[in-house]
Amino acid sequence: MKPRPGEIVAVVAGLDVSPGRLAAMRATFTAREAARFVSFAHEEHRNRWGAARGALREVLGAALGQAPADVEIRYGPHGKPYVDGLRFNLSHSGARALIALSVDCEVGADIELPRERRRTDDIARRFFTAGEIARLFASVDRKAEFFRLWCCKEAFLKATGEGLSRSTRSYEIEFTASGARLLWANGIPDAATRYSVFPLDPGDGYRAAVVAEGGGLKTRLVRWP
Ligand SMILES: CC(C)(COP(=O)(O)OP(=O)(O)OC[C@H]1O[C@@H](n2cnc3c(N)ncnc32)[C@H](O)[C@@H]1OP(=O)(O)O)[C@@H](O)C(=O)NCCC(=O)NCCS
């Protein structure tokens, strides 16, 4: 489970777990996590959030050689969670979570369950750059391409840890024959060489991406458990 140097491990976890497994996961939560778990009004959201947090604790524990309950998760200025000894990021959507792990570079992860009814052209015009919109609108399968790009855009915001404090139009991503790349990002002069973008196919119709601060990296997709 622990990534090798220069490797990004992308862990995909299913979130519709049995009541027994969810109870075991809840037993690993801190008081803050337990309070967040019970705060969800909708049972499916609550259980999936709990399963994502439980899987995160299990995966981090496995990589760090610690019991899940012993993993100490802290938070950066814009809410990015971190632990000592490992870089990671979490995303969840529908019944899946994606956890990106690295030993040597900052990472951001995003997973999305594409929803057919979303007005993706309108969202693209609002959140994407002119270049991204032009390439998207010229693509053959616009809907699929939209979600592929959305994941890459989100993963970058999560790699830098800035989240919504950075405008989604302040950086541009382009798909290439072998994947994707960051073209530029405001305020980061060497952005194009500093970050690597990896669109991922986690299966079952989900789209995903990992962005890592580094070059020459390899990705490894792993199912959990
Ligand atoms: C938190 C944020 C960074 C991502 O949220 P999201 O896409 O709704 O949800 P995800 O499941 O992908 O990510 C949530 C996880 O990100 C992590 N996270 C929270 N703040 C973070 C930050 N600043 N940086 C990186 N990771 C963060 C947490 O682990 C969180 O998990 P939790 O809710 O179980 O604690 C959010 O602030 C954000 O950027 N939303 C983007 C909305 C948008 O307009 N996107 C346009 C894309 S083009």
C-alpha cells in the first residue's frame, strides 16, 4: 500500500459497506469525526461519508504501519487534511472514494459520478478558461470530456490546498495523447513543469484525476479493501 518514491498510489474504495463494517469503522473515529458523522440529515450521505472516512483511516494506517484509530489527521489553512510521514488527499462522490497517496510530493484527488442531467455547457462557460471551453466544445463526446476535465480542475485545487480560494479560471488544463497537462496557473510561474496531471478511469462510470506536485511520476490504481 505504501507508495514507492516517485509513485502515486490511487486507492478506489466502495462506500456502500455492510452495517457491521460501518460500525467497525465508526469505532476508529475521533470525537470530531463522530460528531460530523451524526450531523448528516440524509442516511445515505451519512453512511457514505462514514465509509469514506473509515476507508481513509484504514488506508493511511496500512501505509503508515499504524492502527486506523491511531492516525492523527490535522488540517491546513484552507481545510486540506494532512498527516506526518505521508502526503494524501481524499475525494468522494456517489458510492466511491478516491484516496491519493505519495511519500514525496503533494497530491490532490477528485472523483465524480457524472450526472446526465447536469447542464454541463453552462457550468463549463462559468468555471473553465476560454481555451478549455474552446477545446471542450470542439470535442466529440462533450459530456464525457466535461467530467474528465472537471476532475482534473478539482484535483489541481486540492493539490495546492487552496480549494475554493483559487478561481477555477486562474489555471488551464489540456488533454494530451498520453493524459493531460497543466498549461499555466496564475501566481505559479513554473506551474507547467511543477505539476503533473493524471486523468484516471476508476470504472463503473466514474471519472477521476490526481494532480501531483512533481515530474517523472508513475501512478498505481489499487482497490480497497
Ligand atoms: C473541499 C473542496 C476543495 C473539494 O470539495 P468537493 O469537490 O465538494 O468534495 P471532494 O469529495 O472532492 O473533497 C472533499 C475532501 O477534500 C478534502 N479537503 C478539504 N479541504 C481541502 C483543501 N483545501 N484542499 C485539499 N483537500 C481538501 C477533505 O478530505 C474532504 O473530505 P471530507 O469532506 O470527507 O472531510 C472544495 O472546497 C472545492 O474546491 N469545491 C469545488 C467546487 C467547484 O466550484 N468546482 C469547480 C471545478 S472546475
